[in-house]
Amino acid sequence: MKLKRILIVIIVILIVIIVAVAFNKYKNNKRVDVKVPVLLYHNFVNSVPEEDPDNFNYINTPQSFEENIKVLLENGYTIISMKELNDAYNFKFELPSKPIVITFDDGYYSNYEYIYPILKKYNVKASIFIVTDKVGKEIDGIKYLGWEECLEMQESGFVEIFSHSKKHVFYDRLPTKEIRDDVLESYRVIEENLGNKEFKVFAYPYGAYTRKTVLALKISGIDMQVYDIGINNFKNLNKKYIKRINVPCEMTGKEIIEEIEKMN
């Protein structure tokens, strides 16, 4: 009798798994086969220096960013938010034919000073991933966003604020628990200053991750994880593995489109 009950339980579990797999396959088949590029910017300067220790990969100019936005819009791209991408994944938002997402890492004050006005001018949305230990500080002559600027941008509806960690370290070199605690603490601080976050995205510093950290963050309530260079296809979008295209100094809108078109 006991063996019979065990067999019934096993059969029920197998049926549930089969139904879940079939449902996920059905949902994936309903998703459109379209590229979803996610652009990555960092800091902005009015004047490009003659030399740069990072080979001009992490700075840009406001003029170049505005050119990028104009060219993308003129070429039929629709700029959507990370939240809208997630809603489209859950069939709560209709994905446009040529979607694109704009993101910024580290939380530089220049994002507020130069970029926020451009977002409002063109009525487009973007996401900023902040390092909570750097909020409101000036480090090595570089100024970071304060909570006041973060709140203003968030309340405008043009900017989403997400976590880029608490300490900005290589997450593939730390114990999984320490990484999970760092991310959760960063979100605790964000929510303390900006209000409750029902939708949470995490961008790994340096793109450094392990499979254990990915699983730990998913279990801990992180909806999307961002940590690689490349392009996403909506048909088989993996929310634990969002890829981005880094935009180096003064890359043109035409060059961005060419990069998108050649990626699979």
C-alpha cells in the first residue's frame, strides 16, 4: 500500500513536470523571433581626453549619445524599458517590431546632468544600474548620482534604477552567499531610498559571474540578470542571461545598427 502511494506521487510529479515543460515550449513558440539589443553606456564627458586608461570603452559624449538616439529612432527602432521587456516576456506588453533597450552602468552623475535631459527631449526610457556604496560620493574626481537625482529620474517615468552591486567587485571570486548578501543589501538600500521594487534586475560588475551565483540570485527574487556581451533573441530569451552591446566613445548610430544587424 505504501509503495502504491509512492508510485502515485511519482507519477503526479512527472505529469506536473511534463505539463510545465510543454507549457513553456508553447509560450516560447508564441514569442516573436526578433532581436532585442540592449545598449550599454557608462560615463559622459563634454570633452574627450587625448588618452584614456580604458581605451575609451567606458566614456562617451552627450552629443554622441543624442546622435545615437536620433539615428535609432529614425531607423524604426522603438526604445523600451527593462520592465516592458519583462512584461512582453510575460505576455503583458506587445513587443514592437524593432525593440531596443538603453542602459547605463555605475551610476555616474553625468547620467543625470547630460543624459536625463536627452531622454526627456526624445521621450525615451532607460535603465541605470547603480553601485549603492558610491551613491552621493566623488571618487578619484568622478562624481556619482545622489539619491535625490535617482528619485527625480525614477519618478519622471523615464528612468528605472536597478542594482549594479553594493561594492562593485568581481563576483566570480567570492563565495556565493557573500555575493547574494551583497546584492540583497544593495536592493535593501535602494528600496529604503527609492521605494519598493516589485521588479528587480541585477547587472554583474565586470560581467563576472558563476552558475551558482546566477541560481542564488534567481532564488532570492532577482527577475533579470545581465552579464554578457552580445544580443538577445526574444523567441528564446533567457531572463537569467541578458546580453548587452557596449557602446565605446563616439560610436555612431549607424555603427550601432550595423553591429546589431551582423549579430545572431
